[in-house]
Amino acid sequence: MIPTKLSKEEEISPLAVWGILLFGFAIRAAYVLSVKVLPWSDMAQWDQARLSIVHGLPYTAGWTPLYPIILALITKLFGESYVLLNMANALFSTLTCFYIYLCAKEVFGKKTAYIALIMSAVYVDLIWYCSVMLAETLGIFILTIIVYRVIKNRNFALSGVVLGLACMTKGLFIIALPAFLFWIYYKYKEERWLKKAALFSVFTFLTIMPWSIRNSLVQKAPSLLEPTWADTIFIGHNPYATGGADYYFLDHDYGKFYVDSTISPAEKGRICVQKAVKFISENPLKELQLTLLKISKHLTFATSFALYRADYPIRKTMFVLSLLENMVIFPLCVLGLVFSFRDKNAVGFAAIIAVFVGIFVTLFCAEGRKRIPFIPSLLILASYGASLLPGIIAEIKKGETGKIRGRLMTASVLSGLLFLNFIYQVTTRAQDVLQRF
């Protein structure tokens, strides 16, 4: 195996780690301070949820409450300020970078951890999400804590509570549960893994149970976390779907129910599922085509800047930087993934990516925002790939690639497919994306 760990002389100074973290926070804070865009779309709904909590009004938002609760607490302590609220996002994002560093250090060593810290500090999408009032920033911070706890074999009951809190931040994060259960099995299958998995699962559901009961009473229908999950399924499975987060069905009578205010959320969810199931069962070939389209869109180098139309600071620059970053990071992730495939400490990173991609390309739809939950795993594996690269190049120059030829070929083919997919996406969607600017 190509060595990746640093010698004692090369060990990273704690001052360097804290310096990079402060640099990452400074970039995020500077961008937050430059943003003059008020909350809109989903952000406006999160803001309304925050204000409802601040003023003691009924909580009517269709999403889980942990993020607006934290925003409301900040408002109570420091007053009304969108800058302060987004500064909290900047802090959560910076702490995510720190946990990415810790996870990479535990699994791959300090060299990979150092690269992962730098990558995460300057990763454009993480920086941009600090400037928008969306729960993803807090959610991935909590998810990264769970990853670290699983690696360290910490109390699995408490880890289940932490996953429950992640779900109470963003309901769709419940789909990470299968990835964590697989990782627990694979990592601890000789150490009473079933008990660990059971504790993890039970305490996850115990944490979200009070909210589920409340939801069922308010919605007058069973609802585990958020009633909007059914909407998301419908968006991915309808006659006008294109694989992305498109709402073309609103232009037709078929989708008029979606904006009908007289229909309750529970009834709307029932209609969404009913229509989606009917469409899937009656159009298997179209479903196969949609799945391929969603895979193509989800695994391209796209960024959230291609979706949001608001006039954020240096938006075109950020879009290009994000695109260039992903063109480097995705192939490095593939390299890291291929070379870490049999490492029981690393398999969870791949499982998290696989579960999120798999579920979003089958049940839901593909878009840049759906990539956020697995960004930490993506960056960690990409950092591992980057740490391997000098050694691999040296092996190639010496003509001694016999032991790694198969994995190197696999990584090369998969990376080539990523770039071919990118070319396809550019040729088919460039005009649509450019119109958003």
C-alpha cells in the first residue's frame, strides 16, 4: 500500500490547524457580511418559523424545528439581525471543517486530515450555504459529529440521539440511517455489532418520536418528520419530470392540486404519493430514463449557484470556482474511494455517499442542494485520493504499478465517465443555467 502518514518531523502543528480554521471562518464571515439578500423561497419559510418561535405563535412550518429554534434563541439573546443569524451558519460550517479534519485524521492519518481541512475551509458551496437561511449547514455539522463518533466507537445510544437531532434539523437526513447501520455492521461485525446497531436505531427513533406524535396530531395523519417528503417524491415522479428539482407540472392541470391552499398538507401528501406510484407503475421505461437522468445530474460537477436566481455577491465568480473545485475533487474522491474500498474504517464514507445518491436518484430528484449531506464524506475521500497521488505518480514513473494497476484503471475509467457526463450536462443544460444569471 502506498504510505500516506506523515513522519514525526512532518506532523501538522496545532497552530496550523487553528490557523486554517480561522481562515475558513474569516472567508465565511466576509461573505456573510457582503450579502444583502433577504430570505426568500424556502429561506423565507425558515425565517417565518423562527419568528413564530420568537413571538410565541403556533408553529405552522412543515419542517422539523431544531434549526428555527436555534435561530430564535440567537434572536432572543442578540436581537434581530440576519447578519448574526448567518454568522451562526458560518460557525457551524467552520466546526464542520474541524470534524472533517478529525474524521480524516482518525481513518487516514494527519496528511489526509490536513488536506481535508484545507479543502473544506475553501469549498465554495460550504461557504455559500453560510449566507442562506437553510437547515443544511447545521444538519451536516451534526451528521459529521456522528461520523466521528462511529469511527471512535463512542456510546451508540448517544450517537443515535445525535442522529435524531440531525433529523430534527432536516427531516430527510433520516435516510442516512441505513448507511450508518451498514458501517456499524462492517466495522464492528466481530464486536457485537447488532447491539450497537440496535442502540443506535432505537435512540434515533426515541429522539424523534415526540415530534412524530405531534406531527400526527397536527396533520391528522401519520407523519414521521416532515409532510413535505411526499412532495419531494412527486417532483421526481410525474409526466413532466426531468430528473431535477423542476416544477413543470405546475403549468398543467395535472399539478394544480400542488398549489391549492384548500387542500390540507396531509391530503396533499396522500395525493402526491398516489400520483407518483401510479406514474411509476404505468411508465417503467420512463422511470428508467428518469433514473439515468437523475444519476447524470446528481453526479455532475454542478453547484447550487446554478439553481438559485437571487443576486448573491460575486455569484458568477463563485459559480466558476465551485465548478473548478468539483472538477478536481470528484475524480480525487473516486481515487480515494477505490483505494479505501476494503478499509473497515473508511467504508462508511462510501456508504453515506451511496445511500444519499441512491435514494435521491430513485425516490426523489437530483439537485445541488441534495449533495450537501454527503459533502464531508466526499471531501474526506478526495483528500485521501490527493494524499495518494504523489506516491501513485512515483510508481507510474518507475513502472512499478503492478500491485495497483487494477484499482488505478478503475479510478481512471470512473473519472473519465464523470468528465463525459459533465460534457453531456454542459451541452444539454448550458443555456438553461446561463439564463439563471
